[in-house]
Amino acid sequence: MDKPVPGRRQFLIGTAVVVGTGLAGVLGTTVRDGELGAPPRSFRGGVPWTEGQADAPPGVSGEDYKFFTPAERMFIEAAVSRLIPNDEVGPGALEANVPFFLDRQLAGPFGRGDHYYLGGPWPKGTPEQGYQSRFSPAQVYRAAIAAIDKHTRANFNGTDFAKLSDDDRDKLLKSMESGSLQLEDGVDAKTFFTMLLQNTKEGYFSDPIYGGNKDMAAWKMIGFPGAHYDYREWVTRHGEPVPFPPVSFKGRPGWNGES
Amino acid sequence: MVTTLKPVDAVIVGFGWTGAILAQQLCDAGLEVLALERGPWRDTSTDFATGFAQDELRYMWRHHLFQNVSDDTLTIRNNVNQTALPMRHLGSFLLGTGVGSGGVHWNGQIWRFLPSDFLTKSHNQERYGKQSVTDYDLTVQDWGVTYDDLEPFYNQFDVLCGTSGKAGNLNGQIQPGGNPFEGARSAEYPTPPMAQTYGPTLFGKAATDLGRHPFPHPTGNLSQPYVNNLGAQIGACTYCGFCEKFGCGNYSKASPQTTVLPYVMAKSNFTLRTESEVLKVELSPGRKQATGVSYVNSAGEEFFQPASLVILSSYILQNVRLLLLSGIGTPYNPQTGLGVVGKNYAYQTMSSVNVFFDDKLINPFIGAGALATVVDDFNGDNFDHSGLGFIGGAYIAGMVTGGRPIEMIYTPQGTPAWGLAWKHAAAKNYLRSFSLSVHGSCMSHRGNYLDLDPTYRDIHGRAMLRMTFDFTDNEHKMSDYLTDRAAEIAKAMNPREIKLNRRTGSWNVVPYQTTHNTGGAIMGDNPTNSVVNKYLQSWDVPNVFSMGAGAFPQNAGYNPTGTVAALAYHSAQAIIQQYLKSPGPLVQA
Ligand SMILES: Cc1cc2nc3c(=O)[nH]c(=O)nc-3n(C[C@H](O)[C@H](O)[C@H](O)COP(=O)(O)OP(=O)(O)OC[C@H]3O[C@@H](n4cnc5c(N)ncnc54)[C@H](O)[C@@H]3O)c2cc1C
Ligand code: SF4
């Protein structure tokens, strides 16, 4: 253990045991997935550094929906378009492609409850104790959408949430926000609303590599330049407009011919 | 099966700020040192390079660098009459993990506590009477160490980080441009203060008009390139605005990675093992001596690591938990007030005031973790508390750390959280608003403490830590008074409007407040009032030292790490100069 391995640029692997993941043989390749647990390592004799390895962000590709059923997708589109409606000031959540962002988030580690502790027992708790549910975020969405549609069908002549008027959807969203809407099947409306609103804003304002914030239009609306990293020139230019158009990790229209 | 490994002179449990400092100090003293870190290795070019470091979703909201609570968290409640439940998602504080830990994703706000902060009990009692320190069931204490004792070690941390700032008190002489209330410094800051953007500049002007004493925030976001005493090179901050909660892609934020690791990792007497979680400190049969630590790695292999010296540097919450799980010291009992381990858990009392302009472009995305102009006129005992009904205080900072749009869009009073009205308010105010932060002290209280949870277990089957905490009337009164002082400055900037975000109600685990947890392994002058002596040495098991803010008997109105680092250097010097020559208690009980 802890013996130098020659030719590895002061990068020493001691008790290196690769745990049972797709990571086997990862050392020395260009992939490094920070979402997965790393194998135990031992370092001696220098700063370990491997050329070309980067814990690059897990962007998304494609256009297909992986998590939401068609009915769930209609629900989500009808809800987020009320949370952030479209007008001439800036895009709505629908126009910013937030439903697709949500789909990919729920299909991935976030949806599975990575970074949530979900062990029992599960008493309800006080508001100060925060999230207290056995459900992962994906389970919260699935159960809540079903419970809300059940509620609207019972109270609005068999109509799904997605088919209600703007006003009725706003009223329902408000009653979820305040916690006054009671749902069945173990669903807490306020917990769902809080999560949906937060995730909607995430999809609206995060880097477009995650599938939302289409054309960086939400950044343009507020005047945020995005992934710039150096503002030294502008620090003491007080009150001047900063003329940088927004840029994402993928660049911006005009760079690399991409849009 | 547990494998017993070759003994080392010192084992360091956790490799964040204090672990890195102790490793460097003990290696330089010639010891064979092993650090065990539960999280992964992390370096700038691999883990937070500029091509992808500025990712709000991934780092802030998906907790990419923070502790994953899915297999280990703590339980929380506001008082003993409630049932503590797991903190199922990080919120109020963002616990670090991995090499560098919180030192990677901190703001870099580098403070010293006031001389009077180290004498919370005796000083306030003398000036305001005995009830000032016992009202509201406060359990404040003196530290057993003074500002003057720590000054050389504060300085050592500034030299390590290259802290950017302007001294306000050099060897007792008040200096223009600095903080006139600070304790005397033996040296100027290693690098000049950062240039201030528009928001902090407006704040400074308004504060001056009101007769306050503004100065640039001392910062580990460096104003210019710097080579430190260990030969590490730190770059100049580019005001990227993705600082706290993110790693710095520019090598310009002081962190273990940028200041200590290049040096310590090259030492031939140092070893680091990552993905290795210490479960317990093992004791000799008489329980007077630690024999080493047991740990398990991410492959599930279990080890016993013998060591002559055990340094706990696993952040306050894990330090306290390891002391409790290992049976070191007597657990605190809130009913009787007896026992010490877990006693005096405290936090930070935060509030803020948002300011909105019509005519001024603040451009909040030009920011840095510690970019602020500050007034310290109402911190600690810098002002007369007679008749106010509280002790303690806060600094007030006109601060722009960034304009990350998911987290940091301010909207005026009465704006709904969604809908067209919200969107219009966001579009209108984003570039024209910023926030004054009121960063308040938190006194210790009889009912606020840490112990082991009776129900919830982590993935290894160990009891989770249980946190029982709420803000007391002392804190609410202090915070209201200070928020009013901040509002005065906000109004003096002549904005269109302001919004007060007061500290109301019970402590809530959901919104981020600070990762400034303190107490539970407190220091003091004798074993009946403290867990460790002034050198952070356990009174009960003298070859165990407990680093970190767990040693604070109560929390002052500043960010903790300057003081955490000074205490670590102070402890390291005592270990090297006294303990190694004659192992045993450094202070007689
Ligand atoms: C977002 C944020 C902003 C902050 N900003 C500031 C600031 O501006 N100014 C300031 O003064 N402070 C700030 N802090 C606080 C600062 O990060 C901490 O005070 C500091 O990192 C504490 O150092 P430490 O060595 O005690 O613990 P840490 O640096 O947290 O290191 C503890 C290490 O121990 C490891 N560990 C824990 N348990 C075990 C175990 N059982 N076995 C093995 N390893 C273990 C952890 O994984 C971690 O690596 C901030 C914190 C956060 C999260
Ligand atoms: S603000 Fe400065 S110190 Fe902070 S991460 Fe950005 S470049 Fe680094």
C-alpha cells in the first residue's frame, strides 16, 4: 500500500478498489462522473492530477420525453404556463422549454432523490423541519399530478387540471401554495407546489445545457450575461450598462455556427 | 473483517480547512501524518474549471460539491418537546465534503473576532450587570483564550491566504480606511482591498453620511496575485459572481487547494486517503488514551488505524458526533445543565434589507464571495447596549456576491412568488437592486444543544446527530435592532424602495442562512465548563484534539473561519512545542 507507481505523474493509487459501477477502468480515461461515488484512493508524494479529466456537467440531448406520460406532460404544461406566463416582456415557462427540463430532471438523479434522505420513520413534522416525505421528487410529481386531476375531475365536472380555464388553474395553484387544498393518496399539495415552483424557476434560469432557458431568453429578459467569468474591466465602471450578450456553456449564436 | 494498519504518529479525521492546516504543521514538525477524508479528491482543473464552474443548477441547487445526505444526515427540532426528524435535504446550512470541503465553496470572508468577544461573560457582566448574561437562560462563557493570545495566529492565516483588506488598527494605532473597531493587528493585510462595485460603493457613501465607519470587507477573493509562505500561487479574482457554493476556477479564492495542498501533498511524511469515513475514535481500556480510529472506505472495507495522536477536523457537527459515539467526555444534559459534550450549540442570526433603484444600474452579476463594504459600528460591544435588552450585535454589509438568477432575484414587498406580476418585477429589478446583509451573533442558550438521536441511524448503523435549536429573545431583539440600523443606511442611499427581511419565528431548516454552526465541543478553562482546553485538547483523552467552530462557547457576529484557523494554528504550536516533548494534558484540570 502507498508505494509509488512509476510513470503515473506523482499520481498514486494505493488501495484503489473500483466499486461496482460503470467506472471500472476509469482512471486515466477522460470521463469523470462526480455524481457517482468514487473508489477509495490513497495519495502520497504530490498533488494528483490527471490530464484531460474533467467533471463536466451532465447536459441533456434529444427532444423526447422520458419521464412524463402524455397526460402528465399536459398537466405540467398547463401548470408552468401559469407560474410563468408568456408576454412581450419575456418568455413564459412553456416558451422557455421548462416542461422538457423538468422531464429530464425527474428522469435523472434528482428525480430519484439523490441528495435526499428518504429513510423512515416518516411522521409529518413541523414546517420548520422542512421536507418530510418518503417520496422522491419523481414520486411526488407523479402522485401529486394524479391526485390533483382526481380532485379537479371530482369538482369541475370531470375536467382534468390541464383543461381548466386560466383563472381556475390560478385559483388551484394558490390553494396549493397556501396549503388549503387537501388532496388524497398521501399527497401534500403545498410540498408539491413548493417543489414545482422551485424547479420551474430552475428550468427557466439555468444554463440551456439542461434543456430549459431556450435561446437564453430568460437571461436576456433580466439582463444576466450568463457564463461569463471575468468582469474585472467593469468593476469600477459604476452604473454603466454591460453590453455582453448572454453566453451559455455551449457558447452563443454566432459561436461555432451553433445556435 | 477489520484490517489493522501500520501505526502513524498522527491521524487527521477530515481534510477541509483545519485538517489541511494541521497536516502541514505536523508534517513540518517531522511527524508521519495520515489524513482520512470521507469524500473524494478535488482539484481546480478537474472539478471546477472555468468552462463549467459557473453552473448555478448543478452546484447550488443539486448540491454537487456538498455532503450527500441520502445515507447520512442529522435530525433537527426547535426544542426538547418536539420529536427530531431528519434533515432530508440540505437547506439552512450546506455541509461540505471531499478534499477542501467548505474551504472550496465558501465566500472567503475572513474575519477576526473582537477582543471583547472572547470575554462574552465577564465583559458583559461587568458593563451591564449579571442578568445581561443570564437573562433568557443564556449560558454564555469566556473562551479561556484571548484575542492577544490568538493575534499571531490570525496573522498566520492572513499570510497563508493572502487576505485582501485594509487594517483599521495597526499595533494600537487607528488607520484611515480600515475597521476602527477591530482588535490591534501586528501587520497590514498581505494584499490591498478589492475594488468595490457600485452597490457597495453606494452603501459606503450612505454609511459615511450617517456617521458610520465603512471599510472594505477583508477577503480571500484576492485583489491581486500573491505567493504565500508555502510557495503557493494564488491568482487575482475576476469578480465572476459564482463564488460561495461554487469552487473557484481561477485559483483566486483562498482554499486548502490554492494555499496548502500543493505544499503538503508533496511532503514525504504525508499520506491522504479519500473515500474513507471514520466511524469512531478507539480508546484504551482505561478510556484515558486514544489508540487510533476505525474507518470504512467506499468499497466497504473496514480498518483500524493506530495513531499516537488523533486530530478531529471533521467539521463541528461530525466532531461532536464522533466524541459522543466514542464516549469521550460527558454528554450534556439540558434538564440538569450538567455534562459538556453537545453543550452550547449556536448558529448565526441573519437578516437583510433589499434596496431597489430606478435610476441606478447595480449589475449584480459582477460580484465576489466577500465583495462588500461593511460597517462594524453595531457589532459585539462596539456600542452601548444599556437598556436595549440584549447582548451581541452584527456587522452590516452592502454586499454583492453575484447575480445568480435562480437564487438572487430580489422583488419588492408584496410581489407574489409567481405569475406575470412576479416575472415583471424580476425583469424590472434584477439589474437595479442589491441586498444589505446583517450578520449577527448568536448567544448560547440552555436549551440549544447536540446529542445522539434515539431513532434515526446512518448507513453504517450509527446514531445520527440530533440538533435541538431555536433563536432566543436575545437574538430576536438584537436582530431587530440591527435590521433597523441597516434600514437607515438603505434609506440614506435614496432608493425607490426597500424591503426588510427580518429574522422572525423559529429557526427553519429550509432557507439557506449560513454554514456557521458552532459549539458542542466548547473550549474553556476547566473540565466542568468545557470539552477541550485552550489548545483544543480533550480534557478527558489528552491525545485527542478537536478543531473547528465546535470550540466556540457562543458565536460572535462574524464569519467563523478566521477564528477557526487561528485556534488551529494556536493548537498546532502547543502540540509541536509542548505536547510532543511531554505527551499529556497541556493544562492541568
Ligand atoms: C456556502 C458556504 C459559505 C461559507 N462562507 C464562509 C465565509 O465566507 N467565511 C467564513 O469564515 N466561513 C465560511 N463558511 C464556513 C467554512 O466553510 C467553515 O468554517 C470551514 O470550512 C470549517 O473548516 P473545518 O476544517 O472545521 O471543516 P470542513 O472544512 O468542513 O472540513 C471537514 C472535513 O471533514 C470531512 N469529514 C467529516 N466527517 C468525517 C469522518 N467521519 N471521516 C472522515 N472525514 C470526515 C468532511 O468531508 C470535510 O472534508 C462557509 C461555508 C459554506 C458552506
Ligand atoms: S468571485 Fe473571484 S474568488 Fe470567487 S470564484 Fe469568482 S474568481 Fe474566484
